[in-house]
Amino acid sequence: MAKPGVRIAFLQGLLGVAGLATIGRAFQLQVAQHDAWHARAVARDDRERVVPARRGALLDRDGAPLAVTFEAYHITLAKDQFTAADSVVTMLRDDLGIPAARIRRQMARRVPYFQGPFTPAQVQRIRQLDGVHLDALPRRDYPMGAVARALLGRTNAEGRGIEGFEKAFDSLLTGQPGRERYLRDGDGLAVSLPDGMLVEPVPGRDVVLTIDHELQAIAEDALRAVVRAQAAHGGDVVFLDLHRGEVLAMASLRTTEGGTLAPASAAIVEPMEPGSTAKIFTAAAVIMAQGDTTPVSGEGGYWEMPITESGLTRPIRDTHREDGLLTLGQTIAVSSNIGISKFARNISDAEQYHTLRDFGFGTAPATGFPGEARGLLRQPHRNPNARYTQSSWGQGYEFMASSLQIAAAYGAIASGGTYVAPTLVREVRDRQAGHTTWRHQPDTLRQVLRPEVAHRLMEYLQLVTDSGGTGTRAQLDLMDVLGKTGTAKLLDQATQQYTTEYRASFAGIFPADDPRFVVYVMIDRPSAGEIYGGEVAAPVVRTMVQQALALDPSPLEVRPAPVLAARPAPTRPVAAPESLPVARVPFPRAGGVPAGAAVDVPEVRGMTVREGLFALHRRGLHVRLQGAGRISAVTPAPGDSVPVGSTVTVHATSER
């Protein structure tokens, strides 16, 4: 048996060898193989991820935000990092509005997770606490609610535009994503590195539309009111600055398969036969071609138009019977189908076709809006009804155009015969660089009419809204409106026969003595009793202009684009950028408070922004909007008496 000293020496030797082996292995791992093991650790814990770029904003013509992107958050908790667990639970409940039962369930897990999206305001306090990790994601928001939503469109889950303006300008709005390094801790949570940004994201550009959100709201409300009052299937409104070609408002309603009315973009994508609003274009063709304008017989409201030498005829009827002679101007004033058919026969079908073509019919407006209609205008020899094409064109049939195309064509008459291409974009801005990269300049495509011809046509349109014309219900006390009514029968696509259903329309130009704007209104299949454009559509123009002028005519003035100043990307859906004019709500509707009176600020706290804005503007008040969501505070306070036209500051907070 070995002696104790030997055993101790043996054990000491073993310990020494083990110690040397440990030191050697540590040297091998930490020195000799340091780079290799570090690379393996980095490969496991050091990751890269894409940093989304902020999508550019869609702004109205004065900089009011229509579509903005801000950061929203999901929340992950690392309980082992908590220093104030009670505060975390309290803020989850009070600031984020998470039910207590859900908090208890998540806190029982190893890694609690609360899916948002939560707004920057909601996470403002909790993000300061240890153990709280925020996962940011971009969120698209539409601060004006339903205003212009059908035009704005939407984005998909990846943040790309798939409808409307979002799709049309997606390449401009979409920025360049960045890349950053981050680590995963023991719980698998992402930990950002101070110097982890490898490539900075480049935000998308802001697109300033030509739309005026006040006029857009007026158009949408007026259209919805008349469609409901007339039990119609829908309708369109286009409000156009004729000198610049800028679309200030464009609204559409259509009846869905479920029988409900829904906003649409039909005014630019859906062509239709215009009916009698097109008579003025054939009148233009007759004058431009120097056709015979000797007065013609009204035939007592019924005429068998000869279409072949063998005696084949086509019946032409007028709603308003005329027994005497009709000048070309009177033909437009009373909207005589017989008169315009007779005058059209005094020029060639080629001359009539080319004039219609020059007015923009049969060609797309090239606004860039997805699915915009080019309409339909066949060359005469390709028309299956060529024997009476001229009469049909004169009455607004056998060619199709969108509401926007019709409005732009009237703009050409009102601007002295110059066709200005319609546009939906006013500016493109690089917010990061702080400058405008593109600004719209009126695109004068062609001279459709000689100025003296345009002046003569304007006189004809004045006859329409004067006493005895078909459009007197469009007239205003404050200014003269001129224009043309239209009532078009609908074609049954299955039978190719015209039905007893109608589209009523009116194209208005104002002010008559200094034309600056065109308003086109179409009401689809009114069924409450009235069907004619002068009865159904013309009053809508009067209502819209009255509402726009009720407080202040400035929204109808052509204003320069606001100055752009560089600023950081927004983190929440606030109102207009600081350097731009503050958005105002639409003007009071008919029946509102008269100018000069005093009104009480209504109680709007707790309402959505859209509900509150309408309640305030019905009292004749302007609004300075701060935030989005539900209204939390108002200055002056509800119940305070203020003069009509005062500005009320509305504070809104986002809802989860």
C-alpha cells in the first residue's frame, strides 16, 4: 500500500496536469483560435436586417396630409431586465389600453409579447423602462378619414401601393430600404448596436396632389346628398382649374352588388355616352369648318331625318317642342336634338370627328391614374351606324368619355380654345433634401378653337343658364354661371337598345365674366321623379359653389404652392408639416350659419376627427388640426361663443 505522501504527490501531479491542460485549452480558444470562435459567435448572434424606408406622404394642394406613414410598435418584454415590473404592468394597462387578463397571460410566459400596432404616443413612457423592447413597423394612415379615400387608394402588407394614387405614384413614394446589424440575446430578443446601421434608409418622396381637401369634401357631400335625394345609382363630380388643368376635386359614388353606395374613382376610369353636354362640341365643329349656320326649323319637336337616298329615315325627337326657327345658339340653349342634327349635316363627318378628337375624346388624359379611361371615338368609316353617326355624335351618343375628359373639354372652350391637359399632381418633394424636385406647369397641348369661336360658344353656353334655357337652376346670385345640361339614355349592353333610364348631367363654367373653373356633375339613373340634367345635376353645381363661397372665397383662388422646408420624418400622423399652411375643414353647407354671426363651439370631444370637423364647419368655423384619431381637446372650449369664421384648434389622439 502506497504511503500517504506518495498518494498526495500523485494527486498533486494530476491536478497540475489538469491545470496545465485547462490553461492550454484556454490559450487555444482565447488566443490561438480567437478569430475562428469569434466568427462563429458573430455568425450565431450578430445578424443583419432590412430597415424599411419611410413611404412618402400624399398631400393636398396646400400641404394638408392625406396619406402619411408613421412608426407603430409591437412590444416584447425581457423580465430578467426589469427594474420596475409594477410600472411596466401599469403602463401596459393605462397607456396602451391592454386588458388586465391579457397582461396576466403574457406575463406568465418566459418572454411576454404584446402585438400592436401601438402609436408613438402610447409607448412614449413605457419605452423608457428597462426590459421593454420595441419592434418598429411602418403604418400608413389617412388623417382626413373618408375624404378622397377612393382616389388615394391603399397599400398592401409590404407597403406597396396597389390602388389609386398610392399605386399611381408608388415609384415616387417608395424609398430605398437600409440595412443594420443587431444582436440576439439569450432570450432571442433583438438588441440594436450603437454603430449597427450599415446603410441608411432613404425615405420616399412626398407627392403634392392638385386636390383641395375642402373642395373635395364639399363635392363628396353634395354628390351623396343628391344621389340619395334622387334615389340614383351613383354619380360623378369633377372640379377643374381650367387654366392650369389642375383637378381640385373629383368624387364618384357607385352602387355595389350589395345595393349600397360606395365611393369610387369612376370619374376618371369609367367612360359613358355624355348625352346633350356634347352638343356644344358639334356646334364648335360647325363653326370651325365654316358650315352653314342658317336657322333651321324645330319641326314641332319631331323630325324624320333622311339617312339614305332611297327614303330611309331616322326619327329624331325633342323634349322641348320648338315650332319656329332655331339658330345654332338657340339649339344649344334649348338642347334641341333636331337642331343639332340638322347643323351637323352641314359639315363632313371627318370634320366633326377631328374636332371631337381635338377636344381630347378617344385619347387617355395621361394623368397616370391606374385604369384611366381613354373613352371611345371611332373613325366615321369604322362606325357600324355610319349613316347617322353625325346626328348621334351631335346628341352625345356613339362615343364615350369619362367625366374628367368632358370637364377638360369644357375647359378648352372656356380658356379661349386652348386645350390644357388635366393633371392630378402639383409637386414632387424630396423631404430629406428639403427641396422640390418637380413642379407642374400647365401643359398646353393644342389650340382646339380659334379664340373668336370659343367666345361665340361661351355666348351659347350663357343662353343655357339665362331665362328660357335648360340650365337656369345652376345660376347664382353672387356670380354668373354658364354651362350645358345633358340627359342621356342608357344603352342595354345585352340588347343594344336604349332603355328608359337616364344619366343627368351639367357642365358649368364660372365666373362667366372671367372663367376660371369648370364643374361637371353626372347623376346616374335618378328615379325620384326628375330625370333631366337641368333639374337634377345643375342645382348641384350651384350648391357646391355656394358652399365654397359661404365663408371665404380664397379656396377658389389659384394659390402658389407652399414653401417646403427640410425637417425630420414624422413619427406620428400629425396635421400639416410646420412649414405648410394648416389644413382647414370644408366650408359650411347650405343652411349653415350666416357670416358675421356668433356661434357656440360645439361639443366634439370623443368624436372621430372627421365627425368633429364636420360638426365644427357646419357652425362656420375653421379648424387647426393637431394629431389624428379621436378628438381629446378643443380650444376655445366647447360652449364658448366665437365669431363665425374663427379658427378652432382641435387636438386628437390616435386610437389603438
